[in-house]
Amino acid sequence: MSSPNSKNSGLTNARLTRLALLTAMGLVLFLFESLIPRPLPWLKPGLAHIATLMALYMMGMPEALLVVLIRVMIGSLLLGSFFNPAFVLSLAGGIAATLVMGLSQRFGSKMFSIFGISILGATAHNFVQLWLVEMLIVKQVEIFYLAPMMVLSSLFTGFVVALLAHLLMQQTATLFPPK
């Protein structure tokens, strides 16, 4: 005989499993990215946001924020950057990107596809990091001269992240149906 909560606990376990898998995927991509040589110190493809975008579309904004928070915390512990400037920049950029993507999805889904939402998130990520670098590190407004280059990189990386997230969600749709 099953308990009255067995159906609910199955859903909770399934959501927890999905959350853990997406967080692990984001962490692996985050660590992989740390090994990729960068042409410029701040230029990263943002592959870890594939997991964030998938969590947003498959589960919702609270879960996507959890994926970012856990991924950045564990990743920075593993890389030895916990609570240093890179940690602060990564966490702030990830939270900003997730909030912008979540709000864009919720209120602008008729205007923006997954590609537009990802590009908005990448742009938010870059601008929050640029603002924090100006406020905390260089303290010179000239840092914003990098903004046009960062917007161009956001267009490319946001598109690539969305494409990969979209393809992965299509491949896993039977295993993990959307929310």
C-alpha cells in the first residue's frame, strides 16, 4: 500500500534529480572552460550557462538560480577561487544573467525565443561583471570602452549557448519533459 504522499515525493525526487544533473553538467562545463585558453582575459564562451538555460526552461527560475549558485560555489572551491574577485564576478554575473533570462522568458516569451533570451542573459552577465570590475577593481570609467566588444561577444556566446541548450533539450525531452 502506498502512502498518500508517495506521488508527491516521486515528483520531488524527480525534480531533485533533474536539478542535481543540471548542476553537475554546469559544473563540468564550468571546469572545462577554465582549461580553455582565452584570447582576452575576460572572454569566455559561457558554456556553463547551457545548464542554467536548460534549468530555466525545464524547471523554472528558482531552480535555474540554484544551479548557478551551487555551480559557482563548488566550482570556485575546486579552482581555489572561493570568495576572491573571480568568485564575486562569476556569481554576480550568473545571478544577473539568470534573472534577466527568467524575466525575459516570463514577460517577453512572445518577443524572444530561447536565442534572444540567452543573448540577453549573456549581455547582462557581461555588463554586471564590467560594472563590478569598474566599482571594485580598476575604479576607472574607461573600462566601459570594452562594452561594444563585450556586446559582440554576448551575441555570439548567447547564440551558441542557446543552440546547444535547445539541441540538448530536444534530445532529452523524453527523459525530462519540460515543466
